[in-house]
Amino acid sequence: MRLLQSFTYLSVFMNFFYTTKVFGQYKIKDSCAAFSLHIEAKNLMSDSVMLLYRDCDNISPGDTLILSNGKANITGQINRATEGILFTNIRSRWMDGPRVIRFIIEPGKMALHFTIRNDSVQDVIIEGPLSQKEKVSWEADNSSILNTKARYENEYIKLLHQNGTKDSAALKNREEIIWNKIGGFRESLITSALNYVKTHPNSYFSGYLLYYYKRNMPTDSLEKYFYDLGPNVIYSDFGKLTLDELFKLTNDWTFRKSYSDSAFYENFRKIKTIYDVSLTDLNGAKTSFSEFKGNFILIDFWSSGCGPCIRNAPYLEKLITMMKDKPIKVISVSIDDRVDTWKKSIKKYAFPGIHLLDKQGMLSTFYKVLWVPRYIIVNPDGTVANMDAPQANDPRLKFILTNLLAKNKSDKLLY
């Protein structure tokens, strides 16, 4: 099932929110400050909502708020500006839609008022930050495109559900037509967004727009517009989240040098193959991948906050047992930024195999890993055999590894 940039399944979103950010490698400045949010809801039909946002520790609290007489309050700490996503239906698994409110959180006092009508959010009023007012104004200017796009997105979701219950060529054809229409509207919105970024480089909302559409534009274009952002925007969550992907995607070493910590940059420049990388093991010692030279290496990029990653653990154990006499090393590389969290998760979920921690993002940057779980297979000579292999719970992974082993054995017999 394809994922739309504008509406993503919640479990995937939670995975992304929790697991892909490694900011220690960058020349960035944190500015942690408090915010407070007052919520007033009418016709909610329940007494709870859920708020997602990233706090100063780069963690996304999924706070379920209990409303009393339709009101609730929440306080927290954020870095300059971040996105808040309010689920008015906590059973929903889509991060966009008629019952979801996305808004910009800045330090200070905020208030959010809304009404539920016809099972959708209406009459939304958000009081507080300037960037949110800019967001509302931009959305009003692009309301025709946004509303039409939203209607097609809702139809697309319904088609996905229908295709899940029956196989229909007509449904699939309609799904393809709707998908292409959504893509056209998205392109129009990107054009409008980039025009706004160009003329408002110091606005947190510009950072929001660039972050929101970053996967829908070429890397060189994203790099160009990122260069023009003001320092405060770059140091906000929007800037850092965009930089984290851009730093991995770009091949521009001048750009990398401009934004990376000098020690990280110098070490990263020396990497030619995986055998030049050393990561921390469970004992705190450095393990060089050169120790595994001559074997196939199956790298499982994962993180403690990633549900799909954790669910792969028992399948990894079976795979390791199956391949124990083969020249294959299964290595789970975590991109957690907290050693204690990493170790606790390994123990809690009985994660098997060899474990290494990529706290600085050295290996994930080298392989341009933007999300987890991500599986990469490396040949015995250090070249990549499969850059995007199936996960451990997918039977195709065993098939791919078996074929690689057979081909490798056959090649050796020729010499």
C-alpha cells in the first residue's frame, strides 16, 4: 500500500517521529522553552483526545488528554517551533483527515477551539503563535486546491479499504486515477510553498512547509531553499528534521561541511566502504565492520521506538538460527540516541544477534537511511548486494539470502 505524504498511517508516523533523528552530528543550537495549550471542544462525542508533538529531548509524547466539560490543558517543552497533531478520534490510525488537526506549536500560551460536525473538525480557531497565523493565511490562499485534494484523499482511503476486501480491476484503476490527481494537486501546492519559503526565509512556517514537502522535491532544490532559511528556522525542529534527511540525501560535501560537526565531518569523509566504520557494542567497546569481512552482512537498522522493528525480533532469531553455519552475519544497528534505552529494549524484546549503536548516525548517513526498519545486505567484498531488502518477517528475505549464498559459492568454484 502506498503512503501519501499528506496522510500517513499512524504506526508509520509514530515510527518516523521516534526513530530517524540524530542531531549530535550537526552545528545546531537548541533553544528549549515552555508552551501551554488550552483545548476547548464542542460535540466531541468522547472525553479524550490525543496530542503528538516532539519535545526538547527529540521524543514524541503521545499524550491522551481527558477533557472535562469539553476542556483540557497541557504544558510541555519544545525547541523553538514544532508540529502538533491533535487526534480528536483516538482510535483513528491516520495522521491526517477530517478528525485530525495539525498546527504549529511555539513557546508561550496557545488556545485551540474546535467543533465536531458530521464526523469532521470544523470552526477551528488557534490562538497564539505568529507562524500558525501564517499557516492559516497560506491555507486560505490555497483553500481550493487543499479542499479538492482532501476530497480525493478521502476517496483514496475508501478505495484502499475496498481493495482490501475484494480484488477488483475497476477499483484498482480508479485508485490509480485518484492517486495521479492527488499528485497533480500536490505539485501545485509545492510551487506555492516554495514561493512562500523564498519570500519569508525567517518564518517558522517556511520551515514547516519545507519539512512537510521535503520528500516531494529533488535534493538539489531542497538544498537550495534550505540554504536560504534564517538561523532561527534552521535551529527549529522543522529545520533540524529537514536537515537530517537532506544531510543523508545530498552528495554535496560543501553543504555537509557547512552544517556538520567538524569531528563528524572528518570521520565521515574517510568512509569508503562499510569496513571503514566502527560502532559501539553492548560492552561500550568499538567494533569495526572489518571484522566481518569475507561474510555477507545483513544490517537491520532499527530503533527502540519503532514498533515494526520490534516485531521483527522473533523472525530475526529464526533467520539467525537457520543461517548459523553460513557465511552471513546478522547485525542489528540501532539509531537510538540513548544508550540505556537501546540496551533496555534489546533485553525487553529478546532481540537476537550482534548489536551495535549508531548514535552519531555515521552508518545510517553513509547508507542514506531515512527511516526504520531498513534492511541492507552487504557482499563479502563490502559492496552492496541489496540496498532495500525485505524485512525479517518477509519470506522473500530468506529467498534472497539463499540465492546470494548459492551464487557466491558458484563463483568461487570457477576459480
